[in-house]
Amino acid sequence: MRIAAIVKQIPAFEEMTLGPDGRLVREGLELEMSAYCRRAVAQAVATAADHGGTVTVLTLGPPTAEDTLREGVAWGTDRGVDTRGVLVSDPAFAGSDTLATARAL
């Protein structure tokens, strides 16, 4: 069984603000994996551990999103599940809305 868990790196909830252009301000903020994404990775890893298989953690974002992938991959490694990460990163995707991100992934 091959399971994909798609994750998003976001600013810590307490620090979220929107800039004048309506986009989320990310500069100078501590970033973390979304709590919903943590649940998705945990469920993917648990399913792969129970039924056999691999987990691929995917995200689209800047190079700093690699930290989020490492967190997801580490969860699988801790449970003995073959887990890998894929980062889709290109300046062309900057400011993508949810539909553009979903299509890219």
C-alpha cells in the first residue's frame, strides 16, 4: 500500500497576519506544520504500520518547507515505516491559491 500525506507549512497560529495585498505574512515568523496535516501524517503512518506499505509526505512551498517534510518523515521512521518526503518548490508557485497548489501537487 502506498499512502500520500499532503502537508502545509504555516506560521504559528498566534502570529498569523495578512499583509496589505491580502496574503499571509510569513517573513520573520516561526513556521510549523498545520495541526490538520499532523493528524493526516499520523493516520497515514499508523495505517502503513498496521497494514504494511510506504508513506510519501508531499508539500509545495519555499525551501524552508523542508523542515515540515523532515518532521513528517521522522514520524514514519519512528514507527518503522518506509517514509519519504517530496518538496515542490519554484518561484512560479509563489502566492498560489489552494486550487493552483492542489493542481501542482
